[in-house]
Amino acid sequence: MSPVAVSGHSVGAYNVKVTSKYVMATGKGTCSLDTNYGYHTRVFYNYDPSSHRYGVLRFEEGPASWTCPEGMWYSTITDVDYCLVHGKSHDHRGYYLIPYDGVINGKIVENGYFTGKTYVPKNTTKNETQNKTQKVNPDTPKVKAQDYEKEYIELIIGNKVYSIDKEKLEKLKIDDLWIHEL
């Protein structure tokens, strides 16, 4: 059965996008964390925790005897497979993909989900060198294109991976093995 035929059976993923920065798809969950077999759109950083390499995740979909009819992410380095929705590895090692935080096509993404909010960059002042090389209408507002991303720190406790954004990490006080919130 071809991937097209699998998708025709209403279980395949769509809106699949793989970039060097992130991977995104609308699909059904395929791991032990799944409690809602409906379609969900999720975005993860294109980072493979099993190889600790960026830009190596790819999408795969096919018949159950060969791969996964719902679709999945896989590492081109270690061949570890991950759930499209939860990012959990399809094995006993418990690797998790890191949910993406940033802006995609002007839409804000937090914890791997589109928030429904649009990112509007702040107006910026005119660039001095630009004024010297070309004539600029002083009444024309200048907008600087920006990419919005939060910084996350990955904590490994036992065999689980937890993500915490940098702002929250700075509010924590760590004493030996104990963590206290300030």
C-alpha cells in the first residue's frame, strides 16, 4: 500500500513541513501518551535528542507492516521514531522532541501549538547607512523583520526530559540536589 493510499484511509498526516529549524505536521498521535486520536497540529524544533544533532529529523508515513500509517518523525542519524503529536520516542528509552516556541508565517507558536495570535513587529528607526545610500521618505514607517523565539533549557531527571524557559530558570534557586522557586 502506498503512502497516498494510507492517507486515503483517513489516518495519514497533512500540512507536513520540515525545515532546518523546526518540523511541523497535522496528524494523529501514535505513542502511549495519546488519549485523543483526533488530528492535532504540533511543531517541534528540528533537534534529535537521541543523537544530540540539529536538522536531522524527517517525516515518514506508510503501511503498518512497513512503518506508521499515521506518520511519524524519525532521526536520519539513529533511526529513532517519534510521535507526531507528543514527540515521544516509539521505544523504551523515553526520548522527547522539544516543542517549538517562536513565530511561523507571522503566527505565534508556544509549547509547539499555534496560539491564534499574530506577531506584529515593533516599528524601528531609520538606519543611518540606508539614508546615505538611498533617498527615504521620512513619513514612511520602517519595520524590521524579526523572528521571535524563547530560550529553553533541557533538564534530564531520571529518564525523562523536561523543558523550562530561561526566564523561569532564572527565578529558581538550586541548592545541591534541591530546587526552590523564589
